Amino acid sequence: SKSPRPVVLIAEKLAPSVLDVFGDEVEVRHVDGTDRPALFAALAEADALLVRSATQVDAEALASSTKLKVVARAGVGLDNVDVDAATARGVMVVNAPTSNIVSAAEHAVALLLAVARRIPEADASLKDGKWKRSALGGVELNGKTVGVVGLGKIGQLFASRIAAFGVKLIAYDPYVSPARAGQLGIELVSLETLLAQADAISIHLPKTPETKGLIGADELAKTKKGVLIVNAARGGLIDEDALADAARTGQIGGAGVDVFVTEPTTSSPLFDLPNVVVTPHLGASTAEAQDRAGTDVARSVVLALRGDFVPDA
Ligand code: MLT
């Protein structure tokens, strides 16, 4: 008799392309990954679990599984997956490490321009019936110094895009060689120097014990007065309260923030400030990135369930 098809549990909204990859090879089931009892019950029968960032795949969730072989994160960060606990149970963890890097870089550019030209404020006031042309002046990027904190894949994509605005690029990244940065037309500097020289700063780091709180009140005090700051990486890399204070006093000219310490959230000291532009973790939320993330992880899941070698994406 034909053996039953493996059960693939999809716990969050993923691109439809995921289902095209699976075809008839697996049985796809859906659950709301934030509903813990429902998730646990469904996991008991799942061979594979697909998530984005809202489902907590922690040791407790993994313990409710009985035949789980693979957990797939349709995105880059594995912040919500306890990789050690999975490994201890023999569960493979796969992600889509390049799927959304262009989208993330483009979103950081969008936030920087939105802050520099005060677009959300202007949009809101005009739609509110106010023509505030003289009150809403901005700043040019041309001729300014842009500091990139973290020169990995996304930081490099951000740098190459923002370079088109005629800026001088400096970067802080202890893991990148000055020669490599030089090839990209970027001068590597210390964090202190970056803070002191940059007119705009964009941060592109994963959240690790080393990077958490990297930019706090002390660091913000060392920036050029009026600097623009963008965080489309991870909440908490820049201390949220310190950033709000600096935006309130005018030490920073403005900030664009896509990520928060607690997500989802509808309250932050940043939400009350007109010179802070916020978005609800939308960096990867494009049709193209979601399509790629879904397709990439679905392919890896199929290979893992067949017992085939799963290459790094
Ligand atoms: C990621 O880690 O890929 C991003 O934060 C985007 C997402 O949550 O999907």
C-alpha cells in the first residue's frame, strides 16, 4: 500500500508560490502559529513546519511534535526558532537567507528619504486639509556622509543604492576587511568615528548578544546634531527610549524605524514623535521577497522530507 504523504504544517501567511512547489507530494495543513494550543495539536502530526516571524518555535512547541523532521523559516532571521532545541531533537532548520535582502535594503532607503523629506508628515497634514508648504522643509542627501553600521549582505546593498545620491560612504563592521570595503567605495571606520562624522546612519545587523543595545544614549550623544537614523534590521539594536529622547531634544534630526523590541506592538515612545517615521516590520514585505522566501524554503522542505541533501541557499 502507498505510504501516506508527509504532512506540512503552514503556520503563517506565506506566498501562494509555496503551494506550487509542494504540488501533490505532501499534504498541506494550515494553523495559526500564534494560537499555541492549536499549534501544539497540529505539530503532533506534522513532518514539516513552515513559519515567518510570528510563530514561536521554542523548546515547548518542538516537544509537542512527534515526527517533525524540518522547521522552515520563510525569511532570514531565525530569532523565533530555538535552533539548539531543534538540533537536539534531530529536527533540521532551514531558512531563506537571500530571499528578502534587496527588499530590506530598499526599505531602508525608503525610510531614509521619507525622514529627510518628511513625507509621512506632509502626507498626513495635507490629507488633513493643511497646506504646510513652508513648515515642512527637508534636507538633501547629496554631499552628505552616510554611515552604514553592519556591512553584510543587506548593508552592502543599502550602500550601493544610496551611493547613487552622491554621498560619501563610511561603515563600521569589525568582520569586513578594509580592502573589501574599499572595493565597494566605502571607508571602514570605528563606531566612534562613524557616529561623529555621519549625517545619516543606517544599521544592518542581526540581533545577537554582541549587537543588542549597540546604539544607546551614550552613542547617540556622540552623533552629529541633527543626524538621521534608520533601523530596518532588528528592534533593540538601537535603544528605543534613548532614540525617542534624542528625537525629542533634536540631537537627532529624525529616524526611520521598521523594527521594535516587542513585535507586534502598537505602542512605543517613538510613535508620538513627528520626526520619527515608523512601519510595522515591512522590510521583507514585498511580493518579490515573499515569493522568493516561500519558494526557497518550500524547495528545501521537499528535499528534507525526501531525505535528500539540502544545499545552502
Ligand atoms: C527576516 O528575518 O527575514 C525579516 O525580518 C523579515 C520577516 O520577518 O519575514
